Amino acid sequence: MTPLEIDCQSVKARLDAGDDFVLIDCREPDEYETAQIEGAVLLPMSEMQERAGELDTHRERDIVVHCHHGGRSLRVAMWMRQQGFARTQSMAGGIDDWSQQVDQSVPRY
């Protein structure tokens, strides 16, 4: 079974390799405006239940969810797995770790 969490260096490696997966940013729009990871799709945790249908076409794909520090994305990943998205992972440490370890041009807040 796919591990529930993935570190940001592994996500970066998958992006660089062109791996087929969906990167979801579950933060709120104001946070997304402050800092984002290129290629991530904004789907706020607060809208996840109403908008989950938008993800149906990705049910069999790998999905990585990220937030600010990894707490919300972990909850979202567990919820998505309960909805049948078995290959969903949370990016441990969130965009804060990403900005420190992968891309310093991404602002910290």
C-alpha cells in the first residue's frame, strides 16, 4: 500500500521526472496567493467535500496533497483514502519545508 506521507524532496523528484500524479494544494486562496508550488491545483480543505467530484477522473492516479505545515494535508489525504482515492499521500512538512529544502524562492509565511 502507498505510504500515507511523502517528503518534499521526493515530490520534487517526481515533478522533475515528469511522473504522472496530481499535486493538490489544500490551503486557502489567500495562502495560495502568498506562496505556491508550480503545477499544484488549489482545492481548499474547506471546499473539499463539495468539490471532491472534480477529482473523480483521478481516482486511479497518484495524488499528493500539500498545505502549510502538513497537518491539513494529512487530514485531507486520510479523508480522500476513505472516499476511494487509495493512492493519495500527504506531503510531510508542507510548503514551509518545500521553501526551506527545495525552492527558497517560495516565500515562507
